[in-house]
Amino acid sequence: MQTVLFLAVVANSIDLFATAIGIHLFGNREGNPLLAGLAHEHWLAFVLVKGVIVPLLIWRLYRYRHQTPWLSNAGLALVTIALTVAVGQWVGWIAGVIEVHGVRAF
């Protein structure tokens, strides 16, 4: 279960990094589908939510493993899968932009 916790936190961090790259360097105006408005209008608040609050919520879910093991395990697995899919979508989108437009000077 500690491995899943680690993967969830790492996937969240990579998703935050990919969101920053996608929005600021490649001009994606959609961004993170769940937090798009926050990401575009209030970047610092988005970073605080995605970089601090989400990992704390993941840790809290992990701490519930003794009280409700099935629910905690299922929730942590679901969060890990969702964040991994989000990272995969960002990587695919960024690769598509680079393929179509090439690497442009920043």
C-alpha cells in the first residue's frame, strides 16, 4: 500500500509539472479539466491546491487504511489511476503539439 501512496503522490507532482508546461509553454487553454478555471485565473492558488492540498488528502486517505481498509485501498487506487491517466493525456497532448508545430524557441 505504501507503493500506491508513493505512486499517487508522484503522479500528482508530475501532473502539476505537465500542467505548468502545457499551459505556460505550449499555450493549452484548457488545462486540467477539473481545475481549469483555477489554473488559468489564479495560478498560485492552483499550485497550492495541486501541490499541497491534494497530497495532504492523498495522505489522509492512506491514513484511513486501518479504519476502513477496503474503502481506503479502493480510493487510493482510484486516485492513482486517475492521476496516471491525466499524466498520460498531458504527455500525449504535448507530444502531439511538438509533432505538429515542432519545437519552437521560448
